[in-house]
Amino acid sequence: MRTFTKALNTVATTVALAIAGAAASAEKWDMPMAYAATNYHSEMGVVFADKVREYTGGEIDITVHPGGSLFKGGEIKRAVQTGQAPIGERFMSAHANEAPLLGWDNLPFIATTYEQNSALWAAAKSKVNAQLSDLNLVALYTCPWPGQGFYFNKEVSSSKDTQGVKFRSYNTATATFAEELGMIPVQVEAAELSQALATGVAQSFISSGSTGYDRKVWEHLSHYYKVNAWLPRNYVIINKGVWEGMSADMQAGIQKAADETGAACAAKSAELANWYFEQLEANGMKVADAGSEFLSELEAIGAKMTADWLAVVGADGQAILDAYNAN
Ligand code: PCA
């Protein structure tokens, strides 16, 4: 009996040690994300982490840090490039100031529906990946925001109403857009948007219903004009050295998690797009299509911005648009 108990104890100890061993050898990754914890992008980040744990047999254990809490939105790319964080999530076209090609999804009125946006992504993907490789990054999945429109604190029917308005931009392209409308841009992270509106740093911005909802902008603003100017994407990026240092099996597990999460995230975005508008309305905002005069001004500015982007990016940019238009 005593021997049997002893044997059992030995087995138990061995099992416990094996479990402890697996846990100790699990690699822990911090994943900074830029947007609100309750936003679907961040919730999908958690889904991704869970899938990675599952598909790598527990070997990679990702902790998600949403809302710019570990690194601010503007710092995430550098953190991943330099390996301060192995992996992170950010808004792709925020990086177009350094690598203009990454503004492919920020071209006004080129792809204004989810379907068109995914066709444009299919046309852009290999060029984007080549660009990212030069930046020491690999994209694991991308996920679109709903269509972009304008928030104001008053009725706006043309650029006559936008002169001198302080505008929160989220990248270079949106700053240019604002300037063309006579507005004064200042770049502010989504995480700091409520404060910027409360203190009068900004009186207007372009975004989806999603960010207006997350930041409760009805406390400061009154009108949303639907434009669907573009559907920009967030992406989850991993340090290239970390990625290349992994076994093919681990890479396959992570890529499977990424593919599934990217698809689920895009579906969630489409599912929520109108719901966000309903929430803005329920909280007292007037949500309407942009008027025809305003819209035609926006389209003229958009055409100029696309031409400018092509001039800067060159043949690779033209190849993306040609491939997209060939469909
Ligand atoms: N929300 C983000 C980017 C695009 C969007 O819809 C923001 O406003 O920062």
C-alpha cells in the first residue's frame, strides 16, 4: 500500500512538473493595441490571442493591452520594429507618412463598400507586405473600420461652413483633406479624442460611427455626415526577426489564428456599421448623408489626393489601382 501511494505520488509529481515545465516554456508576448478595450478591433485581438494559445499548443501566450495602455497608438509600430514588443496592432495608414504606400486604403472614394475594400486589399496585399518587410515587420491580419464620414458641431452643407474649424486628424491624408476644406488640423489619437473635443482642441473630425460611439462624441458634437470616403484598416504586425525565428509549425498555428480572426473581424465591422449610427442617433446626434454640394467638393479633393498619392508612391501605387480596376 505504502509503495503504491509512493508510486502515485511520484506520478503526480511528474505530471505536476511536466505542466509547470510547459507553462514555464510558454513564451509570453505583450500585444499593445491602440483602440478602446470595448471596440471590436480590441475584442478580436483577445480572440486572436486565445486562438494562438490553442493552435500553438499553449506555447505562445499573448496578453492584449488595448487603448494605448502599454504603448500609445503612435508608438506601437516602432515598439514592434525594435522588438520592445514582439507584436502589436495599429492603424495602417497612420504609417503612410513614413511609407506612403501604406496609405492605399485612405484614397477617397476609390473603395467605398466592404466588398470593394476587400478587392482593393487583395490588389494591394503583396506590395504592402514587401513594404512592411523593409520596415522589419510582417502583417498577420488586417481588419477594416466602417466607412469614414464627418463629425461637426453644427450643420454643414459645403466648405463655406468649414472655414477655420479645428479638425482632429488621424494621419497625414486626413490633415490634407481638412486643409483643403479650410480647416485647421491637429493630429490626436482616438484614445485622446474625447478630451480634445471637451477642451476645444478639435471641433470636427473624420471617422467611422465606431470611434464616435467609443468616445461618446455626442457629448460635444451634434452632426454626422455619412460619406463612406474610405474604409481604412488596422493591422496586427509582428517583428520580422521574431516571426522568422519561429518553427514552421508555430508559424502555421499563428497564421491560422490570424486568418480566422481577420475574417471574423471584417464580418463584425460590417455587422456593426449601422448599429453605430443608431447609437449616435439614440444619443441625440443628427446622422445624415452629406449634401450634394459638400459631396462634390469632397470628391474633387479626393481626386487630387489620389493623384498626389500616385505621384509620391509611383509605379507600385499605380499597379495596385490597375489591379483593382481590372476586376
Ligand atoms: N476610427 C479610427 C481610425 C478610423 C476609424 O474609423 C480613428 O478615428 O482614430
